[in-house]
Amino acid sequence: MVQLPDPEVQPRHLTVRVAAFDEREGELVLRHREHVSLGPRERGRDLAGFADLLVPNDDAVRHVKVRLDPRSRWTALRNLSKLDDRRARAVVWGALWDDVLDARLPARSYAAAVLTHGVRENDIGVLQLLLERAVRAVELYGNPEDRCWDNASWRWRPTSPRRRAGSRSRASAPT
């Protein structure tokens, strides 16, 4: 974990709780929680690779931008609905959305995660926000050729000819 400098903000000392989860038998199980101290000139412990999913600020008490390491992002995209802690889950949803905004995660991957895991959220407000963000991600940041609707008329349109041709050629290829 690293606190990146911001020239507009006075350097500060920060303590953040980090939760480490392991994927076991289709569940995300808490392995360890610890407080990590970050200062302007100090690096926190390198926890990458320590667990399948590392969630900085898992208790959501600090106002920090969370960026997941690649292994944690991959685990979250596959198993987020299996994380029982709703605060940690909210932090991960926020980190995934920030990854879309920062062009670290394709809009398609975020939308797929929302359709797979977001629909299992119990809070209707959380679900509504996730669905709105998924639509926004696809509309603003997604590949226009991947869309199945026309934004101007909001009518379904067939997939682009290039994609249809590619799909047909694979389907008709000899086996």
C-alpha cells in the first residue's frame, strides 16, 4: 500500500484497516485484518499476493481512494457476491467503479460484474446505483460496436456486421 503525494493537499499520517480474504470452496473467507500505517514518506507493508482479495479501508471509515491489486480485482470480478461483509463489498464496488473511470477496467467487465453480483445486493439503493453505473459505463466508456441498442432511438439494433461475420465464420468452421 502506498499513499501517493498530492501537491494540493497537506501531507498527513493515515492508518487504514486492511482485510485479507481467501477463496475457499466458492466462498470468500476472512483470513486476516490489520491496521496499516501510512505516512508521507513511508510505505506500508507490501501485502500484494498475501491473499486472494485484499480490501484496504474495508470498514469504510476513511475517505481514501482504493485501488485493488490485479489479483484482488480478478477475485472481486469473479466472486464479489460471496463476500458477506457489506461494507467491504461496498468498498470493492467503489474501487471497481474507480477502475472504470481510470481506464484500468473495461466497461464490459464492470457491467458483467454488476449483472452477476450486483443483482444479489439486498439494498435496493445499492442495486440501483450499480445498475446506473453499469449503464453509464457501457454508454460512455464501452466500445460502441458492442452495444445492442441505438442511443438515439433507444431501440435494439443488431450487433455490428463485423462481429456478426466473425461469429458466423467461427460457427460454420469445420470441426
